[in-house]
Amino acid sequence: MISSIGKYVLIIVLLVGGVFLDLRTKQWAKDHLKGRHIVSLVPGCVEMGYTENRGMVFGIFNHDSHAQKYISGLTWVRAVILLAVTVFITVQRKKSLLYLLPFMLIWCGALGNLIDVFGRGYVIDSIHIHAGKILDWPFFFNIADAYVCFGMAILLLTGITARKN
């Protein structure tokens, strides 16, 4: 069993490491993919490209300058939500790491994208997934988006299974 101090150190390392990985992959995309053609990592499944998302998640309102005025106001709402998740993790820190994992993923994703928005004015997206012509996810996303989606999926799945038990 891990000690309390060891657990808190692990939580901090996971949070900082998650945000660092997100920010590094975005910088890599900017340095190596900006202005270039899309690169196929796994043919027919995973591609890498470069987009600057000035809208919302998955590029919603990315090219709508009127909507972007309202989105900038929502950025502060997202910052308040990030603060609430930070407080929640801090208050619940004695719970198991598995319990905290989805909240930590959401925290990493939210912080990574907020750092981009406040630092650059946009979020760098670079990953595109599809399964041939069967499934073609129409948006580019980034590691931070994946963190949030996985965190929310874990919360939904654990909430659904908890109700059945």
C-alpha cells in the first residue's frame, strides 16, 4: 500500500505530467506540422495535422467571429470550473487514486487548454482519427481533449455501473 505522502506526490506528478505531455505535444505539432500536409501515423486510422482552434471543443464556432466574442467570456467560466475541480480533488484527496483518476484527467485537460487560450489566444489541435470510411471523426483534437473525454467517460461508466449494483 502506498503511504499518504507517496499518494499525494503521485497525484501531483500525474497532474503535472499530464499537463506537460499535453503542452509538449501541442508545441511539437506547432514546430513540426504547421504549414505542412497531414501525416498518416496509422494508415486509415490516425492522422496528424495542425489546426488553431479559436472556438470551442472540437472546433465548434472556430470560424464564427461573432460567436467568438461570447466564447472569450466562457473562457473565464471554464477557469472557474477548473478551480472547482481543483478544490474537489483537494478535498477528496484521501479517496483512492481510481476514484480521483477521472477528475484528474478532466483537470489536466482543462488546464492544458486554458494555458493555450490564455497564452496564445487559441488551442492547438493536431490529432484526427477515423476507421476508413466507416467512421470519420470530422474534427482535430489534442491530448487535453482526450483527457477530458476519457475522464467524462469514466465518470459516466462508473455512475451507470454503480446504479446497477
